[in-house]
Amino acid sequence: MEARAAVDDAALGREAWSVLTANWTGSATVPAPGLYPHQWNWDSTFVAIGLARWDTRRAGAELVSLLAGQWRTGMVPHIVFRPAHAEGYFPGPSVWRSEDHPDSPHGVRTSGLTQPPLHAFALWWVWRYATDRDTAAALVRRLYPMLAAQHGYLAAARDLGGGGLAAIVHPWESGMDDSPAWDAPLAALTQVHRTHRSAGPPGRHPGSNPDRYVWLVLRYRDAGYDPAYLRQEHPFAVEDPMFNGIWLASCQALVELAPVAGADPGPHREQAEHIRSALLERLWDDGAFHARDLRGGRLVPVCTVGSFGPMLDPGLPSERVAQLARVLESPRFMGAAGYPVPSCEIRAQEFDRSCYWRGPSWVNTNWLLRRAAAVHGLTTLAHVLGTCTLRLVRQGGFRECFDPFDGSGRGSRDFSWSAALTLDLLAGDGG
């Protein structure tokens, strides 16, 4: 049953907990009933963040369960499959065939792609707000080496452009599957064969051609998930500002967590500085960050919510922060939306208020931008983002996403990250 919209904070919090309880499997939280029966990478990190202030053990369990799917290369997969629902989602484990790869985890079936590396940031958030300090310290010591390995994988295997940024090799790795930022790289794929099955949820853009999504998966799988193949042959490679902004924030989180784990923070501090320089050099243009299509050799002109990901960096130069804030608050985004933040700039030809990541507002990206505003002392902006996001869930319930003009809910109901991040937003301190 869908949780009802609630006006009172206490009632809203109870409704959020009811969603998270219903979606709990005993070891992890599925994103939503029915359509998403497994554990998704990005979703679980947001669930852990939302639980951090309230339940240290369950927040930690969310991360531990996800990292049980980590490959020996350090890659953290974007799906960890639940055996009881193995073929209830396409593409399921029989498509990915992770068990055939020597670096995959024994006894755990996963996808072969990753998602934004928010995990170290989530662990730091759990540590920062832990109600049980001993449990949190033990969690940090347990997970820190795994997260350091994840960052090592990104630096070694995903710097496909040679400039210091990690490249995504599939739109699913962005977490923003149907963003118009991927239109041109996908349109360049001309040798796609039909899969005869739809990949992912309904509501995606009609022109996104899900066959291209599955075709990219099959090519990567048949190449043995080989990093050399990604560098030399794989036809989709994009440097995404949100992915790399999150990577930078997680590098800084590892700096903060290193003393707890008895580790040296220096390499992570250096990595953060390296990513910052590369973001400014490679992705900045005309007042915002843009995705870089490595195969097409150009920046993608459309500006999306991902363009603001580097604002998560407290070391981003103040003049760049001011420029980004002006774009964010302009009629291109918040200035013309009743319920910010639209996932694509409103004036763009590609904007579509009804299609995933091409217009709707999402609780998770709103939360990230609220955090980014707080990092830079933009208290009014942070307050607006927080209150407007709570207004969305009060009005429409814990939906997957929302219409940016009228606030109506779209996508799945009882969506876990919407519920979890509502709990964090109700704390009201801006992070």
C-alpha cells in the first residue's frame, strides 16, 4: 500500500519509516516494491545516508550488503541480485554472467557495471551522525579498505580520457539513465541488434532506444569486462560531472575517515585535488560543467542537474560556485520550476517534464544540491532546496520522481531513497 502524503513532520517521518520497513529484505533495502526486486548501488548509498542519524546498525548493514558484491578489481557493481528473484528483472544475472568472471565475488551474482562512488561519503555521513559510536568506528575500519580499493579501480581502469577523470561506459553507470546528456553518444551506436526485451522501467524517453543499453552490456560482457577493451574499443565513454563530483566528495570523505581506520589520508587528498583540476580543465564551459563525450571528442552542450555535481567540492573556486549558483537559480532551472530541481534545463529542446531524467525533479539530486549549497555557505539556497523537496513528498508521497511544474508524483511509489532522504531532510540542519 502506498504511504499517504502527510503534512505534520512527525507523521511524515512515520510514513517514511513504514516505506523503509516494507522495502527491507533483512539485509538490504530494495528501491521499490515489484519493479526493483534487487539491491541497487546508488539507491543503497542514499538509504544509508538517510538512516545515518537514526539507525547506525541498519545504515551500516546497507553498505555491508552492497559491498559484499564488490569485485576483486575494486569495482562495486550497480546491482547485487537477490537469488529468490534472480530472473524477475531484465537484464538479470543470466545476461551479466558475473559468476563466470574470476574477479567476481564467490556466491554473489551481480551486474558488471558500477554507479557513482558515493559510498565513502555515505560511510562518512554514518560516522558523522552515528548514534552508536563504537559500531560506527568498527564499520569504518571494516569498509575503509574496500572503499580505497574502489577508488583505486576508478583511477586505474576508468581514466579512459587520460585526464584524471573517471569515465562511465554505460548510461546506467550515471544513475541518471535517460539524461539527454547521453543522447549523442548513444546515437553514434549504429551497429545495434534488437534484444526483443525492454531494459529498465517504463516511463523512459521514447528515443532512448533500450536496445542500445543492452547491446552495450553484451559487448562489455563478451569482452570479459576487460579494462583494456574499455580503453581501446568500447564505443560509449563519457566523463560525467556528477559522477566525478561525487568521486571527489568521497575522496575527501576518505581523508576524514583515514584516522579512524588507521590509514594515511594523503593519497586521497591528492586524488581530490587531481579530480578538481581535471573537472575545471576538461568539463567547464560557459558558466557550468558539461559531460564530455570521449568518443565524439566534444563537450555535450545540454546542461542537466548533473552539471552541478562538482559543487559538492568545498575546494571549488568561489567564482565557479557563484556562476553555478546563478545558473541553478535562473529560469533555466529553479527560476521557472515550481518544484525544483528539474533534471534538465527547461529551455533545452530535450526537456520533457514526463520522462525519466529529462525533466522531472528527484529527491536524491535535490538532496545532493542542498548538501552542495550548505558546503559553500549558501544557506538560503540550501533552505529552499530542503523545504521544496519536503513539499514534494508531503504533496505526492514517496514517489520515484516528480513533475517540476505541478509536483505530481511519477514513476514508482514507495520509493526507498525518497523516504530515507526525507528522514534526513526532516532533521533540518542543512548538513
